[in-house]
Amino acid sequence: MDIEFGRSSFYDEDSIYLNVDGKSVIMARATAKKFVETVLGVGHYFGFVD
């Protein structure tokens, strides 16, 4: 799985772009924010994030 965070001249806003098995998923900004919040929550739960 490839994960890209950043800017794209093709899209108007920063977001998260995922490539899974050659298929691209581009998150809307609100979805990307929920994704990051969830990942941080899991990271705290498992002790990966202070």
C-alpha cells in the first residue's frame, strides 16, 4: 500500500491519497480529517503515540 500526503496541482485542496492494489482512493478533506483522527486514536490506544 502506498500512502501519499500532500498537495496536488490536479486537486484544489490538500488531502490523503491512497493506492491499494493499484486502485486509487482520494479522500475529501473532511474524510481525511476523520481518518487522521481515527489513526491517532488507535495509535494512542496501542501506545504508539504519546
